[in-house]
Amino acid sequence: AEIRLPKAVQATYLAPLRYKTDPGPGPMQDVCQLQLRSYNVRNLEVFADFAMRAAYFLKLPAHGPAALPRKIERWTVPRSNFVHKKSQENFERITMARKITIRNGNPEVVSVWLAFLRKHQYYGVGMKANVWEYGSLKGAEEMDAEAKRVEHLL
């Protein structure tokens, strides 16, 4: 008899599902940009896939993971500690990066997504998130109205 894998296991072999960005009445706005960095490409790809799946299940329209330029650092040091300058050793460290962008997502849901990723962070993968919140140009009027509402409640 043929062994059939559960649907959850089969899904790991497929690309993560995505929600299309709903343009809405206004322009598309980036709400969050998550940069993932690692020295190991396998860990980076696994965590980027995990982040995309988490965004899908939170109904966030995610774009990516887009590859960012690799950062290559090289060092040359003497092998011994004294006069043997001709005997040197080279070291190299390559940092790979991926970027995931959330557009037109709810800021509260984005913060839940980032907290979930932070809680289940994969070893060897660093995260940096840029989060933007947008408001109207009538901020002072809205604050005055909110102050009157709170004053009425007290």
C-alpha cells in the first residue's frame, strides 16, 4: 500500500500561498519591511518560507522574499605571531539577506506577525523590521475631538 503524507506535510513541499494586495481607495503603502540576514542560506530560506506562511494565515498581503545583495567581508591575518609576514591566511564571511514587504496591512496584525516571528525565531537568522504607520493631516483636530470625548467620559 502507498503511504500518503498528511496535507500539512505535503504543503511544505509547495510554495507558500499569498494574498493579493487590495489597492483600496488610496495608493498602495508599505506597512512593514522585514529584512532577514544569515550566514547560512538554508536557514535563511527556511525562515523566509515560515514568515511568508505566517503572513498568509494572518491574512497579510506579503511580497517577497526578495534577495538582497550579499555582503562579503574578507580578512587577511599572519599565521604566526612574529616575523613570518609571508605566511598569511585569508578568511571570508558572506552574509545573505532576504526582504519581505507587507503592503496595506493592518498595523495591529503586522505587530502580531512580528511578535510571532520573534517568538519562533530560527537560529542563525537575524531580523530587522521597519514599520510605518500612516495618519491623516488633521492630527490636531482629531486629538482635540478625542480629548473632548475623554473629558466627557471622566
